[in-house]
Amino acid sequence: MGSVEYAHARLAARYGKRPGAAQWHRIEHARTLGALLEAVRGTAFGDLVTALSVDDDAHAVEALLRRRWRALVGEVASWVPQRWQAAVRWCAVLPDLPVLAHAARAGARPRWIEEDPLYRDVAAGGPAAASPFAPLASAWTAPEALGAAWHREFRRRVAAGDGGPLPAIERAVLTHLAAFRGTDLDDGTPLRRRLEEVLAVLFRRAALTPAEAFAFLAIALIDLERLRGELLRRVVFPRRSLVA
């Protein structure tokens, strides 16, 4: 059974293994997918890229990143006190929201959704009661509301008691999402960097509280999103020159 003390030790250790500026520089300046995979091998993402090859397409990359995220959330959930585990586990669904929104919209669905066992049944008509996505069923006819439905379920799962600066973490993320929706592509990277800075402060402030887990997961998701961008840029546009 987890505890805040055990979670703090594990989260601090995992946070300390995040790629630093020099490692990100090597990743971002790798000119080919093969070179990028080699650069990533020396980081905390090293185990992730062992499952990738230069022949994988974008769907394989996306699926692998989602599996990595779910595994990480499962780990973190096992570290925290039991009464906080349900809220932590619900974070595993976050990268699924865009896929679910796509599946919920009318029209033909791509083959990769139909072939994914996690999405196949949902895509056929919305999440059933036994689906891990069941709490999102009410928003199935309004895909743009899936994010709000996720947040309502998250708040329902949050345990009573001292969650530390959890409300501040939620505000930071919601403020970022609102700003991100209202900006253009060029402003996206600075907005993510600003959110990362805010979350780093909140992560330290949340030490030895359940909120520490959520701050860490938010930062970890930013890292995975950053790696995703680098991987997909080389998979989808293998001949495009990198901008210095």
C-alpha cells in the first residue's frame, strides 16, 4: 500500500531523471529518426525507443506513447495512498481524449481506430458501462465536451482531505489550455515552457502531499508531448530540413 512518504521518494527520484537541456538539445537537433532514437537511448526515455524502429509509422508511435503513459500512471498510482489511487488512475485517460473525440464525430473512422482493441468497441457507439471510458459516455454526442467530462470525473474521484496545492495545479493546467486554444502555432512552445515552469514550482510546493503526484504527471505529460512532436516530425516529414 502506498504512502505520501514513499510516493515523495519515488517521484523525486523520477523527476530527477528527466532529460536536461543538453539532452533535449541533442534530441531536437537529430537530423533523422535513426539519429533521434540514438539520442533518446541515453535518457529516461531509453526503454521507450527500444520498441520503435525507423520503419514505424505515426500510428505506431502514437500507440506506443499512449502505452508508456498508461504504464507510468499505473506506477504512480501504486505509490500514493489508496484513497488517492482512483484519481491518479483516471489520468491515464488523458491522451485518449483526442482519439475519443475523433471517434465520436460522425463519419468514417480510420482503420487504426477499428484495429485498436481499446477503441474498437467505443468507436462502434460510445463507451459501454464496462468500458474504462464509461464516465465519458454523457459527452459522447458532444465531443467538444469530453475534456470537461473528464475533469468532472476527476473531481469526483479526488479524495477528501489535504491534497496540497491540487487546486493550483488544476488552475495552471486549465489556464494553459484556454490560452493554447486562443493562440497560433508559433506561440505553442513558449506556452508549454511557461506551464512547465509553473508546474515545477508547484511540484516542489506539493512535496509530501497527494498533489505531488498530479504535478509530476502533468510535467511528465509535457515531456512526452515534447518527445512525441520530435518523433512525429521525423516520421511524417522525413525529408524536411530542421529549423535551427
